[in-house]
Amino acid sequence: MKPLLILFILIASLCAYTYENQMMQTYAKITPRLVLMTTRSRPIQNKTINIAVLYEEGDRKAARRMAELMQNAYPEGLENHLLNIQITPYSQVHSLKNTALFFLLESDAETIQPIIDLAKQKQILTVAYSSRHLANGAAVSLYIGKTVKPYLNIKAAQESSIAFDNLLIKISKIYHAEEE
């Protein structure tokens, strides 16, 4: 029985993506603020910013960690808005209601694409841990260079009827599809 359990743990850990703690902390501080730096035709309801951290089953622990980091970064909420952070497997994303932001943990393009399509239909801002998902239509990631900057996919945001604040555009790197 013990060898079977060890084998299961090894296989499960191989399926999980490795997340850099410092990057997770950076995303946790920046991501909730992005909601307030956008304009959409569907406003935030009840002064609560609903954020969903989406994950593959192997990344449940990382999703919990991200939600915890976001909550710890803003324990009193953010600019008169409460934060409601949920962790949800990609397979259950259709059960979410009134979500302002999807934080996309690592997954393949086949899993991410329907999530991004749903987000566009419902005007939900998408922030991807991996900047490679900007090519799939995620609206924001982080650009890591000499400094860390938001990496904006303006075309994807426009397709979701979301506009970025001018200040956010000024401090960000803009993604262009030909950069792939």
C-alpha cells in the first residue's frame, strides 16, 4: 500500500507546474488592483470584487496559495471594495457568477482557450501567470525584464469590451501578436 501511495504522489507532483514564490507574491499584489484600473460596461456589483483563481487539479495547492497571498495583500479590501477570492478548477468555471477577474494558473492552450472565450463573452478580465497565454487571448500578464511591469494585450481586452486606464497603459509593456 505504501509504495502505491508514493507512486501516486510522484505522478501527481509531475503533473503540477512549479510556481516561483516571489512571482506569486508580485501577482497577488498587482492583480486585484487591475480590476480597478479597467473600465467595462458591466460595473462591479455590491462593492465586492470577485476574483477566481483557476487551476488544473495538480495545482490546487498553488491556487490556494495565490488566493491566500491576495487576501493577505489586501486584508481590509481595496479602495472601498471587499475582495472575494475563490479557487476553482478549470472544469468548473461555468459555475462562477459575477466574477470580475479570472487569474489563470498554468495550463495548456486547449484548456485556456474556452476560458478566455467565456471571459470575453462575460466581460471578465483575464490575468495569466504565464505570458505565453497572451497569445491565446489573455488580457494581462507580467513582463519580467529589468523591472516587473504589467504586460497588456489591448486587443484581447477590447474583444472583452474592457478598456485599460491611461495610467496603466503608460506604465505597462504592450503585447503585440508578432512578438510570439
